[in-house]
Amino acid sequence: MGFLSSSFHPPAATMATSNGSEDVMVTRSRRISSAAVSTVAFGLLALLGTASSLAPIHGNYSPSIDPANFVATIDNPYWPLKPGTAFHYEGLRGTTPQTDDEVVTHQTKLILGVTCTVVKDTVSEHGAPVERTFDWYAQDKQGNVWYMGEDSLELKNGRFVKASDSWESGVNGAQPGIIMPGNPQPGDAYRQEYYPPGEALDEARVLSLNGSVKVPYGQFTGVLVTSERSPLEPQTEQKYYAPGLGEVEERVVVGHHEEFQLVSVTT
């Protein structure tokens, strides 16, 4: 639209300066056509760069991952991962109090040629860990944060064993998804993970960019609100992300009772 506006000349002016010559009109017509093509191309590129187009929730799923399109630092305002940062959450799963500690480590893992940041996530009950997960994330140049996989361990008979929903992009048909769009907009729907044997198929939809929430860590406005679900589970979560901080609250709104709130952040 901007290209068209800056290149357009009123027909009356065109006729007055052309003196009957078609050359001037043709030149100006070419300018308009070139601007129109540029505008359409820009629009298509913008569309193709959205989370909905990069990680669609419908149809065949085969996202294109180019290592050259990824950056070293994950600084998406809704999902910043600065190594050394620790997030402490408290909440309930059913009627059982739990804590969830997420630590952005200094470790990296190479997946599909992309250097990923490793985040350690530990869920505990009564002060003892019951789940341990190592999540792998990477950010592209458009600001989308990709979820490249997870090594999930669960406590069984007093021992930690690999959970069935562990997956790694490029292994056994698993594909990465987008955990946080670079430019989230209400209505955007995107796949967060894809493990086709039917173990990990989470997807999300953006509900709002102006939510508000109060948690033990503080009160926030201008919050990104998403609805997240999996076709494999009969429940839906709402999650709340504060700009410059990340996730501050999550709660199950359909299904069993579960909620967690951010209590502290250390660096």
C-alpha cells in the first residue's frame, strides 16, 4: 500500500505532462505495476513467516528447517531464555501441591544442524522430584522460537525412566513445532510439537495480546494469552505470557484441575 501511494500519479497530471506521448504513461504504468508486485510479494512473505503457515495444525506436516535461518540468542519477548535464569512455579495437579522449576542451562544440543538451548524442567511433590525433562529450543531470524524436542523422565517404582512422549526432531518421524511465534496475533493457530506415533501433538491458538494476570511474582498487563491442547488428551490449558519475562501462569480450563503460577525468578 505504501509503495502504491508513493508511486501513484493522478490521471489528469499524467495527461498534462505527456503531451500525447505514450512513453511517459507507459513508464509510470510500469512503476505502478512494479510497486504492486512488490507489495504483494511483501504480503506473501509476511504470511509465509507466520507461525500458522510455518507450523500448520492441519494437513501434511513437514516444516522446513534451515540452520542458516537461526540465531544464537533466544530473546523473543514472550519466551526469553537467558542462560542461568531460573523460574520457580507453584501450583496444584488435581489436589496434590507441586512445584515446577525451570532452569535455562548453558548447555546446547545440535538438532537438525541447529544449535539449541537446553532447559531443565523439574516437577516435585513434597520436596522430591517426580518428573525431569530436558527441553530443546531454538529461535529463527523472524523471532519464532522452535520446540525441537524433549528428553522426558518420569518416576516409576523409585527410578526415573524415559517417558513415552520423549522425542527429538528428525528421529523416528518427529518434527519440530513453534512454542512461541515471533509476531503473535489473535487467531493464530500453530503446532507446537509433532511425534506421529501419537505421543506428542500439542498445538496452540493465540487468544489475546492484552490480557492481565496477578501471580505471586507480580501483576502484569499486556499479557499474551493462549489456548493450548492436544488431540491426544481431553483437556485444554490457558497460558499467560508477560512481555520481557515469559510464562507467568497456566491453568487447565477443560479437564482435570491443574494450575501453576510464577513465584520467583533468579539469574
